[in-house]
Amino acid sequence: MGKLILFPMHRTEKARIVQDLALQEEEIKMCLDDLEALNEHIVDLTAEYEMLLNRLCELQHIGEDKSD
């Protein structure tokens, strides 16, 4: 019979963990990119909302100086 060769389990487990960490890191980066894009979109929407609200206030004569 031949010799049974045992592979070191801790080495393969370490390699798998390192690979899993790299995958997790990539997923986190993608989520952060998505979050940044959403934040930029929210900033744009907020600015547009404020412009619309200001225009509505003008049309309703809200917030005008009436001391004239």
C-alpha cells in the first residue's frame, strides 16, 4: 500500500478565509459606491425640492417683506 498524504487543513482554511475576506471587501466597496451615488441623488433632489418650495412661496406671497 502507498503512503497516505495528509494535506494541512489550516493552510487551506487560511487561504479560503483570505479569499472570503477579499470577496467581502469587494462587496463593501460596491455598497459604498452605491451609497455615495444615492447620497448625491438625494442632494440633487433636495436642491430641486427647495427651488420648487421657494417658487410656491413666491406664488402664495409667503415670506415676502410687507413693510413696503
